Amino acid sequence: MNFILSVIISLIAVVVVILIPWVGVGAFDLRVLFGIVIPYAAISIFIVGIVVKVLDWGRSPVPFRIPTTAGQEWSFPWIKTNPVDNPKGKGGVIIRMLFEVLLFRSLFRNTRLEYTFKDGAAKIDHEWEKWLWLAALLFHWSFLVIFLRHFRFFVQQIPGFVHLLESLDGFLQLGVLPVTGFGVPDVYLTDLLLLIALAYLFIRRLYIPHMRFISLPADYFPLLLIFSLGISGVLMRYFIRVDITVVKEFAVGFFKFSPKAPEGIGVIFYIHLFILCVLIAYFPFSKLMHFAGVFLSPTRNLSNNNRFVRHVNPWDYPVKTHTYEEYEDEFREKMVEAGLPVDKQIETT
Amino acid sequence: MADTPKPDELSKIDHKPPLLRGWMDIPVDIKPGICCYGSKPKDLEYMSMPNPRDWNPLEDDWKLPEDWEDIIDKGMKDRLGKFRSFKLFMDICVRCGACADKCHFFIGSGDPKNMPVMRAELIRSVYRKKFTAGGKLLGKLAGARNLTEDVLKEWWYYLYQCTECRRCSLFCPYGIDMAEITIMGRELTNLIGLNIDWIAAPVANCYRTGNHLGIQPHAYKDMLEFFTDEIEDITGIKMEPDFNRKGAEILFITPSGDVFADPGTFTCMGYMMLFYYLKSMGLDITWSTYASEGGNFGFFTSHEVAKRLNAKMYAESKRLGSKWILGGECGHMWRVINQYMDTFNGPADHLENPVSPITGTKFENANSTKMVHIVEFTADLIKNNKLKLDASRNDNLKVTFHDSCNPARGMGFFEEPRYVIKKVCNNFYEMPPNTIREQTFCCGSGAGLNAGEDMELRMRGGMPRANAVKHVHEKFGVNMLACICAIDRAVFPDLMRYWVPEVDVTGVHELVANALVFEGEKKRTTNLRGEPLPGMEDEEDV
């Protein structure tokens, strides 16, 4: 399958995902199905799926302690060690993992190969390349902030952190964009950043030759899905406004397990909700599980302390070895002749 | 053996993969010069490994067992259950591509299936088909495919184009380690008898004679004694090597490559000279002919074979009643010692926490494995002023240091060798930061790929390393590449001759021994290689 086919298939899949609630609610008014049944099903798949997957990973043991060491090991007191990139204990591992999970430390190392062939000789350079890191960081953090901002809908009493996030996220935008002051609410920075980062991540898959080669539909599909999730949210907030009180009533009821499918609300809301349902139901079966997997990665979450703390392999088993006795039995004569010490002398009969 | 193209020919590399053909639609094309010879039946038989037979990867019929797919199936399932790394790395890759241009084999070959992500996908695609619902249901759409004989051949071809250097894992945001996947993949291929000759033969040799090269005990002794003659010629001092001696405080184990071929032999002479120097200061050390191999080609075969070969180290130290073990300069040997040995064959309760008999320094970071790296041992000696050194004897050298992959990314052994080199050499220059320390580039011939028949692959894989050496050669006049790995010492001379002929290769302890000033030695006019020392050029013929 080449990249054109992969993109087309992913696009079709996302269009279908959008059309289903559009038709289902817009034409057939299946509000209970799309507002209650599917969301509960999706969230159940999400939670159960993740738990099952993580337990499944956890069931496989870590027989060897194999951290990738990215700095000087613990050595003599007069040698400066790197306790984060090459941790000798739990504290260092925790900091290493925090750097990894919150700041994408390893991706920050990224470089770009610049290969030139001139006058019969090759020149290999490793150029500055932080765009992938930046886009990934912006995407993930924006997504998190947007998710947290949604808590204004999920709980009756809007939590304090939501106000704080909203004012930070919105404050930075005041008067910056021309659209403010035209009856459109303040633009959240994260809404823009999310879409820009997603667009970058999508385009680089098509633009960079080797990315085009390695990308699967499973790479394009989630990007497009999240992009349409974002777009439908942006449409709802800035352009096709929906009645927020209805949404809130629905969300609060939903999480209190007394759901009522929202009424008199634009189909755009159901589209947004359905995309989310598909995303979270797809989540446990997809590469998106990297969010949980990174915590379990044995090359990152272990100390480089094998030389002074023994690691036990739970399924270790005895193996056949070639013992010294067998070795000496084979070579005894030659050893004696060469003046090498032996355990058993040659029997003289 | 295929002819290796000339450097300018080989440097014409296109890193752009095909535009419109998906990778699953590109069948594998096994090329001479890139792949190694297949394993020989006698070696597999000696190790009681499956499917011993003569086979040739360049021929169509690989003489697989009838039920090979079943075997791979079960083997995969078994390993997914035993290794969290394997299971996780099959599931969580997002194909961000950060690893793609970090692999020396991709840089040097342009073959898109040498991108670590792609190499892993070769196996992942089969994993999806066999073990995930999405893959079973959606097939190609979910990036899944059947394991056919062609796919198996593709696995083999690319699994034996990976040197397990772990450079990709450094850049992966989830720490996915191609080395780990290669290790699993090679375990699987070994279940149906698909090893390469250059791994299987050393493994069988090592099992039988104690070392990869198959050197028998008397010959091993001969070789070291030959070195003592060489050393006597240069220093006027006669040393006595010491073998299999019970009660020796320290057991010394080094890769057998150091005993066998230049320039490793000079490093070996360096160890011998250092030990002799320290003898009067209280060093009580012996060499073993039974555990006469530090390296472990079993590690390139399977965890089990690695364990079977590694067992000798502790067994021999126990038999001899040593207190601790000192290890020579070697790459993957130290990854095995650091990350596997204690788990494989420990606990080493018969040994004591290592303490330097000369300085009294406790090597606390080796309190469980009880094995100390000779470079840290020497660094401690120098730090405590126990060695009289004349660094000017190395003044003809402009030295750079190659961090071997395994001590770099499987241990974090960066400062110790640099400290020693700077104390015994006056001219030291680093290669560019993206090519050293944790970002170091592989020699291109590790993990058992240092054969002769895959020379083109080796020259390609070593290209990024050589390119960095060339850079410091042109900029600073560097003429010596130092390293702490026996495979490096075995393969870099070829690589340098091919890419940067002006640069030679040395182990760190060769440099140490050249600088080491013995009491009562004759005036040294040459270094260990018999080349005149700086300022002594005229005295050479005396």
C-alpha cells in the first residue's frame, strides 16, 4: 500500500465517522443512541481496553535490566556522573521519566541527516531539527489543556484550575487576533496550537520522503480524527454556537449516570461527541497506547545499577554449559605438555 | 566473495525511498557483499542447536524445517510472554521517524528497510497479523501481513544488518530499542537454524576451547609467551605470563581477539606490561585458558547461548578461588557483564567486593558483578599516581577516541577512557559531538557482522564513523583512532584503510604501555609496534 492509498483510506474513514452522527441524529434523530449508548460504550471500551492492555504488558516480566544509558555512569567520586540520563537509583529514574513524559527529552535530541556527495566524497552532517519535538510537545500539551478546560462542562461547580487555565489560555490572545471583538469569544491559544501542530505532523508525513514510506493508515487516521475533533470543537465555540447550558446539563448527568440526551442542540455537537467516542474506543487498540507504554519502557524506567544491585530473572532456567572438567579432559595432554597446571594428572598405566 | 565497490562509487547514496511503492510490495533482494554466509552444520551440532545443515542464503532453498512457521509462531508467543520489552516495542511505536536517519546502516546504504523503524516493522507487521485483533481483521489496512518464506528471508536479511548498537533507542521518545527487537528476531531465526557462519562458528569455538578463535590452551600460552619476547626486545624486560593459577587474587579475562591479531595484540601486550609493572606493588593476577574469551557471540544468537558461554567467567573464578575479576577492553562484552552476567549466572557469592590491591580503592559500582573494567582500574592507578608515565612517547600520535556502542549506551563509560588517554597522550581531539559519547556511531561490524564476505555492508555501516574520523583528521591531523573494543580493533583497520587511510587504530592500553616508564628498562627507541618513538628516528637501526 502506498501513501496515496493510505491517506485516501484514512480520509474516507474519517468522513464516514463524521457522516454517521450527521445522518443518525440529523435525519433519524437517534439522540439516545448517539448521546447515551455510544458514549457509554466508547468510554467503557476505553477504560477496559487500556486496563487490559496495560495488565497484559505487565504480565510479561522484565528479565534483564536494560536501560539505554545516555550519560556518564556512577563511577569514582572524582568523575562527574549524569544521574538523570544514566540514573543509578529510583530518584534518578523518576526524574528521567518526568523529563521523558513531560518534556519529550529523547525526542529533543533529534537531528536531521544532511548527506551530500561532492567531488567523489561524502559529507555527513547531523543538522539541528527540533520541529518534530516542538510540534509533538505543542500538540500533546494543547490537547491536555483543552481536555482540562472541558471540565467546565463535566462538573456542576467549575473547578478553580479551569478558570486559571481559561484565563491563561485566553489572556494571551486578547486583542492579538483580528477576530476578537466581532462577536466571537476570545480565541484560546491552545485551539490554534493544536490544529497547527496536527497539521504539521500530518504534512511532514507526506512531505518527508522517508516519513511517507513508513507511514501507515494507522498513522494518518488518528491525526485526521483528532484534527476533525478539533475543528468540530472550534466550529462549535467560535462559529456555529450551541447552547452551552444544555451541553453542561448533559455532561453532568452523563457522569452522574443519569444521562439525558441533549435536546434542541445542533448536530455539530453530536458530531464532535461521536468523533471523540470513535477516538477513545479506537485508542486501546492503536499506537495511541504509547501514552501508557512509555511508563513501562525498560530502556527508560530502570536504573543502571546492574553492577552493584543484582537483577533477578523470574523465568531463569539452568542451561547446559561446557565445564572446566570437560575442557580439561579434552586438552589435558596438551596442557601438561605446555606446562599449564591441571586439576587431574594424566594417569600413567 | 563479492567485490566491494570503491569509496567514491559507494558514496553515491540516495536516501529517498521509492515514491509510489509501499514497503510491503517491495520484495527482498538478498545481495552478496551485504549478507553473511549461512551457519555450518558442525557448529550448530556442537551447540545442540536446531536444523544443522549446509545452506546458502543466496540460493532459493534455505532447507527450512517442514513446520518452520509453527516454530516461529510458538517462538514469538513464548518471547512475547517472557519479555515485556518485546511486547511493548511491538505495540507502541508511532512511526515518528526520529530513529530513521540515526542508523549507520541506513546512512551508509540508503536502503529504507534499514531505518530502525522499518526494520522493526518487518517483524511488527507479522506480530499484528498473528497476535492483534486489528491485524487479523483488517490485514494490510492495519499494517499486518502473513509470514511467508519471503518475509522470513527479509527478516533474516535485515536482522543481520543490525549491529545492536542502540543508537536508535537513544532518540526514540519511548525508548524502543531496535537492538532488543533484533535480539528477539535473531532468537527466532536460530530456532530454525538461520544463523550466520561468523556467529555460529565463534560460538561453537568458544564453547569448546574457551574462546571465539578456537585457540587451544597450549597455543594460547604460546601466543602470550611470544608477546613477552616482543616486549623484551623493546623494553629489555622479561615478563612471565601466568595461567590458570589457583589462589590468584584476580582473574583477568579479555577478548581473544587481543591475543590473535594486530593491533589488538599491542593492547594485549599493554595489559601484560601493566600487570608486570604492578607485580612488585602487590598485584596478584592470572589469565585463564578456559575462560579465555571476554566477548560473547552467544549474545548475538540468543539469551540462552549467551548465558551458556558467559557461565565460564564465574565458574573459572570459583575454581581458581579468585577474589574478583578484571575485564579487558571490549564492547559487547561489557554490555553483557554490566546488564546480563549477574542475572544470567550470579550471584557471584564466591567472590569479594573488588578492591584495588595497589591503591586500596573500592570499586563500589561493581559490588555485585565483582568485575572491574581495566580502564577504570588504570584510571584509578593514574589518579593515585601509581604509574610513572611519559606521555611524550606518544607525541607522534594525534589521537581521537571512538566510544564503542555497548560501553556507551549499555553502561555509560565515557570519562574513564578519556581520562586515561589524556594522561598518556599529549594530543587528544574529540570528534563532533553528534558522533561521540551516547551519540556514538557504530563501527558497522558489531554483533557478529565482522565477517569478510559482507565487506560492502561493513564499509557502508562504518561510513558515518569514518566520516567523523575523517573530519578530525582533516581539521587537526588526527592519525590514531583509539578504542576500547576488540571488535573495533579488528574491523577499524579495514574501515580506515577504505575511508581514511592516514589513520591507524589502537587500544587504550597500548597507549598506556608505550608511556609506562619501567625501572631498569633499556632506553626505549620504538613503541610496541616497533615504530621509532618521537625523536628516536635515527636510532632505529642501532
